[in-house]
Amino acid sequence: MPIDDQIKKIIDEEIKPMLFHDGGNIEFVEYRDGILKVRLRGACAGCEFSSLTIEGIEKMMKEKIPEIKEVAAI
């Protein structure tokens, strides 16, 4: 399975449900050169704790897909 598809599956099945619980959402933007770009939506957009959310997402994604070096919110 291509990395983009792996990433989207993890986002849809594991990350979105956690964020939905708090009124937030996440959108896959792109993956290139080890950097995963996402957009936080809903309650997560502009939340003062969004940097912690991204750190948690980054940790999870790196564990599941070692090719990912960084997760960036745009």
C-alpha cells in the first residue's frame, strides 16, 4: 500500500475519532520528503493546545510509518 494511503487510513481510523470526540477534525494535505502536512479543523483550528495535538499525531505516525520524519500543521 502506498504511504499516502497508509497515512489516510491511520488518520481516518485512529486520529479523526479522537479529534471528533473534542469537536475537532484533521485533513490530510500532502506527504513529501518525509514531511506529512495536515490541516486542523473544527475545534482544533486555532486551539491553544493544537501544538500538543500535532506532537501526539507526529509520535503516532512515526511509530506506524518510520518514513515520516515530521508532521506539520498548515
